[in-house]
Amino acid sequence: MSHPLRPISDSDLDDLHRRLAATRRPRLPQGVGWERGTDADLLANLLETWRHRYDWRTHEARILSLPWEVVGAGDRALRVVHQRAAIPDAPVVILLHGWPDSVLRFERVLHLLDDVHVVVPALPGFPFAFELTKPGMTSVVMASLVANAMQALGHDRYVVSAGDFGADVAEQLAVMHPDRIAALHLTNISPLHAVFADRSTLDPDELCYLETVAVWNRKEGGYIAQQSTKPHTVAPGLMDSPAGLAAWLVEKLRSWSDGSFSEDDLLTWISVYWFTGTIGTSFAPYIEFVPPAPYVQTPTVLSAFAHDIKLAPREFASRFVNVQEFIEHENGGHFAAWEQPERYAEDLRRAIAWGHPSLA
């Protein structure tokens, strides 16, 4: 059987290098660093590394070596990483990524979870997924696709671990299929809860949290405004320019993390968007949003990593999900499974214990 993924062609690599060589560096005021977005000097150095020293083939070989499978057919098909445990009746875990990342968010935790079955779907519109050609790919639709894929793989009950937009999908899954979802492990609740929350029911601390979110959105949320209103305006420039794509992504990878990304890490995460051509379709969750799921009864372990964005306090999160444990970490950020894989895996195992009390 052929491999679910194909290596990038030499012509695509040559095209990238030609574009990098022809990069026009923008004329910008000097000495502002990261104050106005991606630092121009860091970007220039990163592009030089991408062109001259970065070896895509090494990282590609590692990505291709993951246990990929295709589940479903037609517009219902998903590519997934499916790591099977040696024991057939071992617990099952599904890991859901967000933006601006991919299944690679979870690459560093896979070896820490070799005693459970692990499924990591490439969510539609994101790197490694099949091409997204139609509108309407909401968190509800994604949850349905994921549930169908899990059933096709023979997994009837499982723990869902997620962050960023993956948390929206996880919450929808738990509401749609409460009999299948044993527990949740989240690094954030859906950010849409802050948008749709009934302020008249909130206490002063929760209202203060919403104001903090509002301030963050004014200072840092320009990308949300663009991606949730006119994503097709910005997509061509990012799709056509590796420098533009790198600037768009590296700002988030740097500012939302605790500094755990090396140059090679950054370039690999950026390269998978470049070579798969998915930056435009990865914006779908921002413009295809639906109201968040109602209260989720499923037992939930919530991990709060100190350098993450818009961390919701336990009191606020508990209005929307059934928080059994709220675990705070001094290190790690938005991509915690990559940045702090051991801590992430430990918290996930707490959720597995809630879903499977006999294993606790």
C-alpha cells in the first residue's frame, strides 16, 4: 500500500530557494524590535538559514516515519497519525491541534504515550490534511469527521486532549458524543466562551479576566480580525511569499511560547505550511466559527501553562466545562505538548485516570 504522504518534489524545493533568493526586504523604521510585529533582523537571519543551511529532507524523513493512516473516503477522509499500543484494550487518546501549528504540536509526546493508543488527526484545512475546497468547515463538522474516523479505526471510547482551536472541536465532540468521550484534557477552553459569556452572571474577578482578554485582543489580535473577516485578502501574499509566511507565523510561534523553538523547529513548522499550501485554508476556523458548545459534563483536566495566551481562571472555565483538576505550570506556553512534553503527558494521564478509574 502506498504511503499516505508523499515527499516534497525537488522542483518544489528549488522553487522555495528561488523565492528566498529573490526576497525583497521591506523598508522599515529601525530599532523597534518586536514592538510592531516580527523583528526584521531576526526574520532576515531566519530566511538566510532557510535558504542556505536548513535541511528539509532530514525533517521530512522524520515526519514521513510517523505511523500515518487515511481514514474514510472522499470529502470525509482524514489523514491521521495512529500510534497503536502493544495491548489491544489499552486506553485510547486523541490529540487535537490548533493554529498556527499542525500534528507536529504533538510529535514530542508520542514516545511518552507508547502504552496507549494515540490518534492525531490532521484537521481539515491544516498541513497534511486533504485539500479543503468548500466553505462550511466548522468545529461541529470537524467533530463529526473526527468521531467517524475514530469509529472507523475501531475506537469506541477515548480521552480527548486538545489546545487552541482543537479545544473547540473537543468540546463539540464531548457534547455530541458523551457516551464516547471518557474525559477531556485541555490547555484552554474555547476562546469563544469569552465572546458569548453572559456578563450579568459573572463575578468581579471573571469580569476582570474578560477585560484582560479585551486588552490582549486590542494589542495582539489583529490577525484574528483579518482571518475572521477577510482571510482571502491576506492568503495570496502569504501563499506566494516565503518571507511573508515566515513573518506571519514566527511572530506567533515566538510570542506564544516559552522560547523552546530552535531555528530548525521554527523552519520545519513554517515549511509544512509552505509545502502543503494550507495557510489560507487554515484560517477557516476563524471565519467559520459557530457559538461554543454548551456546558460540557465530561470530566475535564485543565492545564494552565504560564506563557500561554488568555489563560482563563478556574472559576470562569468551570462555567463551561466540568473541571475536576486545574493544574498550573510555571513553564511552557501555547504549544505545551511541544514545549513541555513531560508535563503535558503527566496531565494527560490524569485525564486518562478520570476516564478510566480502574487504571488510577
